[in-house]
Amino acid sequence: MAKVAIIVGNPLHDSYCEALGKAYQRGAESGGHQAEVFLLGRMNFDAILREGYRREQPLEPDLAKARAAFAACDHVVIIFPLWCGDMPALLKGFFERILQADLLAVQKSGGKASWKMFKGKSARIVMTMGMPGWFYRWYFGAHALKLLKRNILQFIGIKPVRSTVYGMIEAVSDDTRKQWLREVEAMGHNAL
């Protein structure tokens, strides 16, 4: 049994990303895994890292709970829409806030602590977007996906990091959207 933290980084309530997060949770629980969903748009926290990396900014209760689940999980799932070529600012701020204390500790260690503080975890990224997924990967180089995978998750020791991209989200049929929900639920069943 795996512990799974599901982070939905779409600020909008009742979004398709939220439906994907709940589908993953259903699948994980049906597979005997423990899964918790964090809907960032419904959480109460300041997404701005006010002190940068000079001083630790205390976590609000919602962030403290999410950070504890992130630290305790075996597998993390991050679901978000592509907005203006990147992840929504709320999701980026979430990572900056929950990782700040760990990154400050490494900096203050004088090189003695490892940046890979979350080694042993795996991740799944699920992105939605208005353009075709193949075009995003080919023409735009999947920059937001690479940023999250390499510059955040792998940097702190999380690997493997798998990804799923669902494009043309507003143009596809309801049947296609339902099929994607079933695919994500199946991923959750196997905690992949």
C-alpha cells in the first residue's frame, strides 16, 4: 500500500483538473492505497514567498497539512492546467512555500545536507491544455513540464517522474473526457 498526495494546482473550483484529482483518488483507494487530495484553489494560504530564502515564512494550517502529507507520501501526483505557458502561479507558490524550510536548512548546512531531501518518492504529473499535447511537446519543448519535473521534483530527489498531457481540453468530446478520467483512475489504482 502506498501513501499518495494528490495536488490539484488549478485555482478554479469544480474544474476538470479537480475531477482528474478525484478520479486518481478513487482509483488509488480502490487499489488499497491511502490517498489525500489537496485542492489548492480551496486552501487558505499566501502563495507569495515574502522573505525569499532569507527567513522562514511560517506555514498556514492548510499548507502545514499539505506539507506533512507531501513529506510522508510515497507517491505525489500533481495535476494542473497550462496557463500562459506555465503552471498557475498558485501551484508555483505552493511549492516555494512548502519547500522553503528544507531548502533553507540545506543552504545553512554549508554543503553538508543533501538537496535530495525527498529521495525515494515517485511522481506523476498530469497537465491539461487548450492546444494539442503533441504540439506543446514538439513546438514549445514542454517547458512547464520540464521545469516541474527537472528543476523542482528531481532536484529534491523525487524520481521517477512520469507525465501525462491532455490537450485540446475544451474541444474534445464528453466521451473523450470521460475516457481520460478512467485512464487517470486506472493510474491511481496502481499508484503510477
